[in-house]
Amino acid sequence: MSDLTLMLIKVAYLAVLWLFVIFAVGVIRTDLIGSPSKSKRRPRPSPSGQDGGAPRRPAAPKAPRGRRNEPRTLVVTKGPLAGNSLPLGPHPILIGRANDATLVINDDYASGRHARIYSENGRWFVEDLGSTNGTYLGQQRLTRPQPVSVGQPIRIGKTVLELRK
Amino acid sequence: MSTATNSQALPPVKRRNAELAMTLAAIGLTMFALIEIGLTRNGEMPPQLFLYGGVFGGLAVLAHVFIRFFAPWSDPLLLPLATLLNGLGIGMLWRLDQGGIDRAGPMSQLILTAASMAVFAAIVFFLKEPRTLQRYPYIIGLGAVVLLLLPLLPGIGMTVNGARQWLNLGFTTIQPSEFAKIALVIFLSGYMVSKRDVLSLASKQIKVGRFKILDLPRMRDMAPMAAMWGFCIIVLVILMNDLGTSLLLFGTFLAMIYVATHRSSWIVIGLTAFFGACVALYPFVSHFKVRMVTWLDAFAPDVYCVDGVPDDAWCRLNGDSQQLVRGIFALAEGGVTGSGFGGGDVGYIIEVQNDFIFAAFAEELGLTGIMVMLLALVLMVERGMRIALASKELFIKMFASGISFLIGFQTFVVIGGVTRVIPMTGATIPFVAKGGSALLSSWIMLALLMRMSNNARKPAPQAIQDEGATQVIQR
């Protein structure tokens, strides 16, 4: 065995050891932020800039906001907080009495984490989070997430909310 | 919102194939190590390659298949990391055996690995719900104390290298403290869960002007800390000269009380008490003094005991720092890339198969190689903490974080000792070093982590109807 071969083997061994570590971190990476295929799938539902290609990508999230029927604010129409409003962003809105809720309503008939309003594919949904007194969309008590349109009353305890343009 | 993030904490993916690929890679690395050692030392492919590599690889793959069937949701990274560390250890022991160190005994290490993996499988299989251990905290705590005290019994206790931490059973020797530390973590988890509120809320604030300095606990809540401190100092340091176990247990205790209460005052009080005791004991306990002197003045000629002064009174009475100094020379010799697996001259390090296996790795694989070893251990600890975060029950959170801290802290105590950051204590790197008790306890800790991660990552049982009264709960 020549010294050169041995040195090459030595370097190769160290390189393979590091490859092992890199792969291990790769396994964790997909554990932390989801598998790469899943994160690739996420931008796909908004293919508004298909012909534009890569440069128009950053503009894509803004595009839905220009649409006519898109609600922009969440307004409290009845209840202790009546008159307040909240801008709608990309993040879901948690409504409840808990301090960490996005919209903290001081309503005796609301649960700590009462309901959630979120957007998916440009539509807004309301979901009851297992509250004690229920969430009503119009006259109907929610059993699963339901799409909400502009002006439809969402009742939580004594509070009524609406999406506005 | 927060419920949504909780459910995403660990996505319900099995990733068993990733585990298989990584385990195969770890086996490949072990075989590669054996080949490199054979080529470097003897210039030929090692004849026992398939004996060691094949048997070890077969065992690891069996362990993987077992996990695939009995704990399919467990963390995919723990088993490959343990396989890599264990394989590197066997490779190094085989290399030391080739280098003429009879005590290395790679074959016995391989047999012990097989036995440890069997115990690993048994724990994963039988302990379906680790939270059942919560029922008997005091019995398990008593068990830990008994295990720790057993070596003091005159008949079966055994002193090795000055530390009385071994049991001689005639046919074999075991080190009960390795198992006592796991029992202690179980006891502390159960105890902290029930006493957590008292330990974390009742307090007296010490203020200097407007600034809060410390939250002092009440005197009566100090009892567990005082008991732990007294045990670690009096029994372990003074009677048994087992500084490593003492440091390990007390450190784990502090970490767990911090995890349970989130109050840094416990750590400040604990560290002050521990180091205060060490300083106070220093002049009186001779073997403790020896350790400190060999640590602080390792390179002084009369401590190092070179051949020129063999009759020096210090050397005859107290031993010397040659082990530590030779280890440091090996670290220096290794440099960045090392001398190649099998290419170094590590036989002159005392106890190289045991405490100082890290120095041997450092000489042969260099900084580049031992960083991989450290990263593997760090990743293991990280996965353990992740399991603690993902679990829902308090007991499991405490248990998982305690065990991961134990693995990490033990690594620190060993490597800190070898690199002369802290005094030499005589613990072993998990999974790597020679020693049946240490290897077995490492695999037991891994089994507990695997079972806990399986239960934490398993998706919640689905209800059949939306609001039906009956649910099928899968166990």
C-alpha cells in the first residue's frame, strides 16, 4: 500500500463520515419544515403568473387582493367590541377569550379558543375550535369549516362579526 | 392557532426508509473503518471483516426491522446515530486489538452489543407506555440509591483505578451506577411532576434597588436539593471516590429541576453548593486532591512522573498525570485530519479502550473525525429534546429531556476530562467506549427515547363519527 493510497483512503473516510452527518441533518430538515415535495406543492395553487415565469413569482401573492369580491377587514358589528375592525392578512385569525388569540373578545359566552378564520385558495373559511356554545354562520351552527362570504354574520356568544370589503 | 402549531410539531410521518438508509450507511462506515485499519496496519483486507462487519451490520438491520414492526412511528435518526457510534467503537477496539492491546477485546464488545440490542428490543416491545413508570417513583428512586450503594458492600464491591464503583459477581463485573442514573431520571421525572408547582411558585424575591436578582425558594423546598447534594458529596465523592457519577447525577438533577420549574435560582444555588463543597473538601479528601493537582498541574515534572524521578514521594503515593498528558499529546498528534484509522500510535495511552478512546479517535481521525462523533451525539440529544417538546404528558417531557441531558452531559464530562477542561472523572462516551454496563445502559436509554418518540409522533386516534359517543382508540 503506497502512502498516497492510504492518504486518499483516509480523506475519503473523513468525507464519508461528514456525508453521513449531512444526510442526518437532511432527515431532520424534512422533519422540521416538511418534506420538499410538500413545500413545492404549496405555491402551486396560485398560478396566476404562469406565463410570466420566475420574475413574476413575488408579485403572485398580491394578485388576489386586487379582486373585487375579496374581503379586507373583519368587523365586529354586535357585542362588547362592536365597531372594532381587524385587517385580514395571510395569517389565520384566532378568536376567543384567551390572551394569545388574535382577536380577544371579552364575551362571557365565548370560549378561550373559540373559532378560527383563515383563507385558503383565496376564499375565507370559518372553523369552530370545539367551543362550548358554538359558532353560528347565519342561523346555522358550524360543525365543520365553512366558507364565508362578505357580509355574512358570524355569531360567537353575544358577538357578531362580518367580513367587509 | 396554537393547536394548529402543536399538531405540526412533529408531522405524522414514519420515515422508516430513511432510517434504513441511514443505518445501512452507518454499517457501511463501520466496514469502511475496518477495511481502512486492515489496509493501513497490515496492507491487506482484514480477514475478520465479515465476522465483525457482517455480524454487527446484521444486528443493526435486525434492530431496524424490529422497530419497523413494533415502533413504526419512532424517530428515524436515533437508531442510525447509535449504530454509527457503536460501530466506530467496535472498529476502534478492533484496531487496538490489532495494535496489541489485549484489554480492548472487540469480540466481547460485539457480543455485548448483541446483548444490549436484545435488551433494547425487549424494552421497546414490553414498555408500551413509558408513563406507567410514573406509578412507582419512590420505589425506583430507592432502587437507584441501592444500586449506587451496592459497591460499598464488602463482599462484592470492587475498586478499580481508585474508584469503588464496580460489582464483582464472580463471572462478570458490572458497574451499577450506569443503571442507577436511568432509575434516578425516572424517579426525578415522577417526583418533579407532582412537586412542580411548589418548587416553581413559592418563592421570596431578593431585590437590589429595583432590580430583581434572584427568586429564592423557601427553606423547606430546599430539602430535595439538600438530599441530592448530600448524597452526591458524601457517598459518591468521599466514600466511593466516584467523582464522575457524582457530577453526572447532580448535573442531571439540576437540569431536571430547571426544566420542571423554569427557575434559574435552582441552578445558581445547586452549583454554588456543589462547588462550595468541592472547595471545602479539597484539603481533606486526599484522592480528590490528587485529581485536582493532576488536572491543574498536569505538565509539572513531579506530577507527570517522568522516568527520571520514579522515587518521588508524590508519584509513589498518588499516581500521576501521565494518562491525561499522553491523551493530550494524542490530540495534538492528530491535528486536523488525523493519521488515518489505524495509522496512529495510540497504544501508549493508558486505558485507551475505555475513558481515553476519545483521544485515540482524535489521533487517528483528527479534528474532522471527532467533530463527526460529537455531532452524532449532539444530534441524538437534539432528537431527545425534540421528543420532549412533542410529547403531551408532563412526565414524558421530563423523562425525555432528562435522558437526553444525561447523554449530552455524560459526553461533556468525558470529553471535558480528556481535553483537560474539567478534572478527569472516569465516565465513558455513550455507545463508543468499551464496557458492558455503559453500552447496555446507553442502549436502554435509546430504547426509552425510541418508545417515547413513537408515542409522541403517532397520530391521534380518529373518531368514526363526528360526534359519536363511541370512539375506537388504537393502542
